[in-house]
Amino acid sequence: MRGTSDLADQTRQALEAAGWRPGRTIEIAGGEAELVADGFPPLHPVARRFLAEYGGLRLPYSGPGVTRAREAIELMPDACSGEADRFIEWSEHVQRRKKSTEPASRLVTACSRSGGGAEVGVGATPGGSGRRRRSAAPPPGGR
């Protein structure tokens, strides 16, 4: 089993190879505006900081997985565009189970684009376009 520092070193090396550096900042206002227009709430400050530092990076595929771990990961601020309705429904499902989603219900986490589909994201707000893309998060109700 690898030690934590080995994993941290590998992660840092992969991020640096993708173009990351300490203090890296990109403009994400356009991506955030697209999400808000789609029905998502404004980005939570933590998500905004994360995307400003890591957004736009593309990590090439690697890992032992058959499909999931072997796909490239792109951290794109607007990769969840068209998914607001899915995340609203998911958030409502979680809230019905009386689990706290705050600040998660106000947070659109980093979404990755892999093969054109949104892979990871959390958010909730009224609205949504109804457009669907595949998502790594299981859909509410098993759809």
C-alpha cells in the first residue's frame, strides 16, 4: 500500500504535468454565467476558488480501471451546463432523506468532462433545461 506522501507526490506531479502550479488562477466568470443561466445558483466561494485554480486542466487517462479510471479528466467550470434539473432532483431526494446538503445544495462542485459527458457535480436551484448527459453520480430514483 502506498504511503500518503507518495500519493500526494504523484498527484502533484500529474497536476503539474497538466499545467497546474501553486497560485494558478484562471477566469471562470464565463463558465459560471453559463451555469447560472442554466438554472444553477451562483458558485459557492469554495467552488469558485477550486475552479479558478484547477479549472481547465486535462489529466490524461491512467490507472488500473477498465473504463472509469482510464478516461481523461477535464475540470471545466461549465461541464454541468444542461444538468441543473438533474442536480435539483438529486438535492431534493437527499433533503427528503433528511441529510444536510448545505452548503452542498448551493455548491456546484468541479465537473469534469470526459467523452463529452458531465462526470461529477452537485448543485440545486429552481430551473433547468431538461438536457441530459451521462453522469457518474447515480441518478435519483435509479433512472
